Amino acid sequence: MVSGQRDVTGADSGGKADLSRNQRLALRFIICGCALAVATWLVLAEPFIRPTNLPADMLPAAPQRCVGVFLVCMALWFTNLIPLAATGLLAIALLPLLEVLPKDEAFGLFGNSAFFFMLGVFLLAAAMISTGLSKRITLLALQRFDRSPTRLVVGVAVSASFLALWMPEHAVAAMMYPIVVEIVTALQLKRGSNYAKKLFLGLAWGSVIGGIGTFLGGARAPLALSLLHEAHPETRIGFLSWMAAAMPLVIVLTAIAVWMLSLRIPNDIEDIRAATRMLDERVQRLGPMSARERRLGVLNLLTIVAWIFLGHTVGLGVIAMVSAVMLFVLRVVNWNAVQGYVNWGVLIMYGGAVALGRAVTETRAMEWLFGHAIDPAMHVLLVVMIMAAAAIVLTEGISNSAAVAILLPIGYSVGDLTGVNPAMMTLAVTIPAGLAFMLPVGSPPNAISFSAGHYSIREVVQIGWPLSLCGLATLFVVIVLWWGPVLNVNAW
């Protein structure tokens, strides 16, 4: 009888879950269907979007058709109805098909430098995981924070934040996740333990925050640089300049995240000696650093130095490719060991996003649309903060790279009308687009930590939304006190 009751309950709850999934799927179809209907009308209607200074060799209908393609891709990226990479391929196919861009230009943009920069970053990160160098760094770092429950949470968050400066944030979360699981197991924490919540949220938030600090933390920064180059080739942001702009946010938000974990989630454990013993044992088992780890450490250091000092002249992508080749020349790894770590889907999405960004720029379609909707006299800071707020909201629901692909072409058009410097717009959209603290779909670190099962979506939203507000407020202060008077971003 009891068993029957459980079956009925399970069926009911499963039915509700299925209904919810069906409703979400229906909403996605509705959004994409509406976008497709509007796009079809734009393609078939007589041209009414008529920007000035349209290139002589471009069809009068190209701007209007470009807006249609942009709407379809935006809806697909927003709903994730099909994979992000498939939408990128669709953009590359539609632009020449509708005669918005010549086919050689559209397909040629797929091989942009950002594609090869991120490919090199993925391979370097894969080598760190494959050789065990990343695990060694993580264990040695955590061993220095294992003297009290609070210090260990700080250690997890700070270590994740620091590592995400130098390798993709999803790789940091995936690398540290098993170690945090071992800590939770050693402490015999039950499902839903407050301390386990703090550890996994510290891992997720630290990875997310550190990921905005350099070009290496995520795919969005290289994508943004490619979009910037296509829209404003005269404007460049170097590795060191980006880092100088983002590091105050990284430092302040990491401190705020740790403080919020302490404030919002009370400790339910006082003794972590079991975790201390486990970490000590793991460090001892590592043994001395291998020759492969030493070669990789030197190569990574030289690569970062080259990105900082030679990135402008040689090119970030060229340096990344040379470093990737050296992984195999120095026998650090073999191809089969690292190819599975490369996020090919994100790389393919790049091509479509960059091609779409070029089309929006060349057709001046968005500039024409927003010229009829926005007051050019709007204050520059207000424009910047509206775009930053839109990025923070949007990135909670979709991939942060997709958020950048959607918002930056719009941002450049709005910036051209209101006088916002392209470098300022790039930073103000791309950096907050990486600050997803709540939903698992917002970023891979959130999804990885959520998979441990120690907190619900409702709990992480309740805990995380104040951190999102703090992120926006901190960005405002940094723009006013740091980007403007000190870095003079408007002159970049």
C-alpha cells in the first residue's frame, strides 16, 4: 500500500515536471515563431529601413534583411531552441543567401583571430588538467586555507577566482569540483548542509568573478574584441588594459561574495580537521613536479608575458597558436588527451556572431533603428549603465557569449548615436555579461556546482540576487572613479 502511494505521488510530480518542461518548450517556440514571422515580413517587404552612407555595392534591401537575420538569431540564442553553434552556422548561411554580405566575406569571417585565440586557450587549459598541474596548484592553494571553516570557504572562492584569471572559468569549476566533493565527503556533510552550500557557491561565484578579469576566463571577451574590431577597427583593447579595467571588480566582488556567503548562510560545522587531513594526504600523494608540468608551467608563463607585451603587435591569436603547437613540440600532451576539452560549439558560434556583427555594422541597420528611438542627448553614463544592466539580466537566462553577441552590436549602434566610446561600450557590456550568479543556465560554473545537489534554484536565486545588484553597483563606482578619471577609457 505504501509502495502504491509512492508510485502515485511520483507520477503526479513527474507529470507536473513534464507539463512545466512542455510549457517552457512551447514558450520557446512562440518566441522563435514570432521572430521568424517578423523576419520573413522584413525580408519580403519593400525596403523602408534606409540608412545614410550605405555602400554603393550593397542592395537597398540589405539593411532590412540584416535586421531580420539578427532577430531570428537573437531569438534562437535567447531560447537555446537549437544549439548555439547551430545558430552561428545559420547566421553564416543566411547572410549570403539573402545577399546581405558576399559569401566569401561571410564565410571568411569564420576564421577570425578570436576563434584561434580561444582554441589556443582551450588547449592550454586542457594541458593543465591533463598533466595534473592545475590540480597541484589547487591543492597547494587550499592547503593554506584549511585551518577553520570560514577560511576554507574563502580559500575555495579565492582559488577559483585566481585560477579563472588564467584559464577558462568552466575548466576551473570542472577541475576544482571533485576536490570540493572530496572535502564534503571527508566532513560527512549531508545533502543540503549549509556548509556544503557555501563551498559549492564559493566555487561557482569565485570562478565566475575571476573569469571577467582577463581574456582567458571565458569566451565572451575574445568574441567582444572581434566584434569591436569589425565595428571599430581603429579601437583596440590590449591584454593589460583589459586586466587593469577589470581587476578592481574582481577584487571587490570576490570579497563581497565571501562576505555574503558568511552573512546569508550560517555555518553548521565547527571542526574541519577531517578535510585538513584529506588535503594533506592528497598533497603528499602528488609527489615532486614532473618534467611535463615544469615545461608546461614555463610555457604558460611565457605565453601570458607575450600576450601582455606583444599582443598588440603580433596578435593574441598568433601567440595562442604558437603556444598550442609548442604543447606538442615539447611533448607536454598528445592530441587525443586534449581534444575532448575543446568547446567546439562555442568556437563555431563565434563565426556566426562575428559575421552577424559585421553585417550589422556595414548595413548601418541598427544605427538607423535606434536613431529613431533614442534621444542622442541622453547622458553617456546613463546609456552605459542601461547596457550593463541589460547584460547582467540577460546573462542569467542565456549563455554569456550569446548575451555579448546580442547586445554588443546594439551597443555600438547606440554608442555611435549618443557618443559612447566603443572601448567603454565593449567593457560595459562584456564584463557584466560574465556576472551570472543565480541560474545554472547562466554559466558553466553555476551548472557544475548546482549539479552537486546541495541547494535548489530557489535558494540560489534568493542568495544570489543581492550579489548581482552589488555587481552592478560596483561596476558603476568603477566606471566613475576608475575607468573615467584614471584609465581614461573614453580615449582608447
